[in-house]
Amino acid sequence: NTGKLWGGRFVGGPSPELEALSRSTHFDWRLGLYDLAGSHAHAKALAAAGLLTAEEEAELHRGLDALAERFVAGTLLPDPSDEDVHGALERLLIEEVGPDVGGKLRAGRSRNDQIATLFRCYLLDHSLAVGGLLLDLVDALAGQAETHLGPGIGAVMPGRTHLQHAQPVLLSHHLLAHAWALLRDVDRLADWRRRVESDSPYGSGALAGQSLGLDPELVARELGFTGSTANSIDGTASRDFVAEFAYVAAQAGVDISRIAEEVILWATKEFGFVRLHDSWSTGSSIMPQKKNPDISELARGKAGRLVGNLTGLLTTLKALPLAYNRDLQEDKEPVFDSIDTLEVLLPAFTGQVATLAFDTARMAELAPQGFSLATDIAEWLVREGVPFRIAHELAGACVRECEQRGIELHELTDEEFAAISPHLTPAVRSVLTVEGSVSSRNGRGGTAPERVAEQLSELRARVADA
Ligand code: ARG
């Protein structure tokens, strides 16, 4: 009993070099419990088809349970001679229940339909774990948004386009923009699950299906799927479910990296928008004064790794002929890595976000600078009946005047405004404050405090539903 699942037609064993290349137990062992669950379900299907007696079936379930117990305890280990998790577990099962019963379990299934099923089960579980961690980050952003909403208009900041001051916005509005992007990633995972849950490939065999009268729907139900694969070739050869998962992981990584980049900038002396919590930042081995945003930098770096995993996978899949090819064994490590990466990154990143201390006075001081209220002048003129094309010119003339003299828009006198245009009456001052500017953007989705409060409730309702 060597754990080798083939050999009948071979004279002599495989070379050690081939074995070393072929072996996958160092990464597919993590699918062990899913493989055992698949075997339980398959034993039921064999018994239902009359291919196992009740005693044999019971003995198989007992043996599989015994292996699961040792697997969980960490005492069940693959042997170097095992090619993959499937071969290793068959060898160990035969050690447990003997070759007569143990040797019956492989009938009507192939490692090709096994792996396609187990991998789905593993990803389904981890999609829930990763989704939960993403929701924790959404909660942390929502918590910070709520803290900085009011009293009054709440915390403001310079909103930017092209990284240049553009228009003042509420800090809460800005933080929630990140939360919505992450919520879409959670939604993508749910959408992915709907497709994968209904598609159990067990019963596809190597590629052509099975001839033993087994019921794939029975196996599907046992494993928590809502249905089985309609085409056995598709069931064993497709890996778009892996690539799609890797895409969502990469997209989440990219979304996180955009927050990370801002935290890194905000924590600089030049910005001075945030202070990092001591427990969520790091020091330098030589420069005693340093406090570094390592969590954000690692997040930014790991986004590259997540994109790389997706790219590698798609490259492996490109132009692969149907049906199963051993190339497909290369599908696991990248997506395992994506999951491990997000599962270690997200708790740290969420902790960092939840403990950011914003210097709201500094942000408020900078919010109106860089002529960020120029659009407010133009839109005020529009409300006074001036065509926008002219209003834009006049507001631009105000900026030009201020820039030459090194002052901000609100520092222009009434006379100076009037000299630029008689339309610019002293009433224009009502919009020359950050409060006035922010409060005036009160259409749905805008940065006015009441709209942001509404938005926060909408987001929270979506989180509760997710
Ligand atoms: N370990 C393989 C994989 O991960 C499954 C085994 C299929 N091997 C085979 N020779 N058909 O894809």
C-alpha cells in the first residue's frame, strides 16, 4: 500500500526526480478535510447504487471519521511517497479499514472531479471568511465616518482631484467612498458564491462521467451544493471559478491599497492629517523618532502580489485544451496565497484604520486653501442667473487676482469683487466658507452633512444585509 493511485501498466516505479516535481501534498494537504467529506458523500452514493453493503459503507464512514480526527489533531501526515492529498488519504484509509473495503471507494470517481469539487468547497468557506473580514474594515471606516460627522458640519478636508486641492468635502464622505468600494467586493464574493454553490462536479469522473449509476445530486447535497455540474468535461476542465475568486481578491487588494496610500501620505509631516496609534505602527532600528505606517505599506505591497496571483492563474489557463491537464494543478498555490494574504492583512489593516487619530483642525485649515472655493463662486453666479461659461471666467479672474497677491478668495474686499464684475455682490461671501460650500452640495450623493448622514445609514443597512 504505497498511496500510488496508478501503476498497473508501469514496470518499475517513478524516478525520484519525477516524484519531486509531481508532489503536491505540501500545498494541497489543506484540502484534507474537504477530501474526507467528499469521500463520505461518495460512499453514500456508492451504497445507494448498490455497490457497497451497509456494513461496508459503515466501515468506510468510520475509517474516514478516524482520519478526520487525526487530521484535526495534526497527527495525520502525508508520506513523501504520496503524490497528492487524494492518494495519501486513500493510502491512510486502507491502513485504517483494510484493502478490501478501502479499495472500493475509488470506484466511479477520479481525482479530476474530486479536486474540482473540493477546491470549490474550500473557496466557498474562505469566501465567507474573507467577506467577513472585508465587512470588518467597512465597519471601521463607517465608525470613523460617524465619529467625524458633526456636531455642526463635522470634520472637513481638502477634497482632491489630480492630488491638487479641488473642493472641500466632509472627512466622513471621503472615508465612506472607500467603504462603498469594499462593500462591492463583498457583493462580488456573494455573487461568485451563487454560481459556485450550484455547480458540484463530483460525478464528472475523469472527463466523461461515470457508468456506475451514481447520483451526483446526492453527493452535491451532502457537500452543501444546490446542484451538480451539467457537463462533465466542463466540470473537470474549467477553472474560471478560481480565476474569478482571484480577481475579487486582487480587486479587494487594490481597493485596500488606495486607502493605504492615503494613510501613508496623510501621516507625513507635510500633510499632518493623521497620527497612527502606537500599537498599529512601527519604529526604526536606527532613527529613534520614527513612526512608520508599515501596515499600509505592506497593504500596498501585497496588492501587487494579489494582482500577480491573478495574472499567473490566467496565464496558466490561457489556451489550455479540454479536458483536464496537469497544468491545472498550478491553480491552487496562487489562490491559497491570495486567501492567506487577505486573511493576515485585513485584521491588521482594520485595526490601523479604526485607531487613526485625525488632526481635524489642520484638515479644516487646509480645506479652503488652494482656491478650493472657486467652483462655489461660479455656482453662486449661476444661481444669480449668470451663464456658467461666464461664471467660470469670472471665478477664474478672482483666482488670478488672489494668486498674484498671495491671498485667498475670502480675503478679496467687496470693492475688489465688484471691480471684477458687478455680478459679484457682497452676498457671494455666503459661499466663501467651507461650511457654506459643503452644505450647498446637498443633492443625493453629495457631501452636505445631512446627505452624508443618510449615506451612512444606507451603507449600514447594506452591511446588515450582506
Ligand atoms: N492533484 C491534481 C490537481 O491538483 C489532481 C490530480 C489529477 N491528476 C491526474 N493525473 N489526473 O489538479
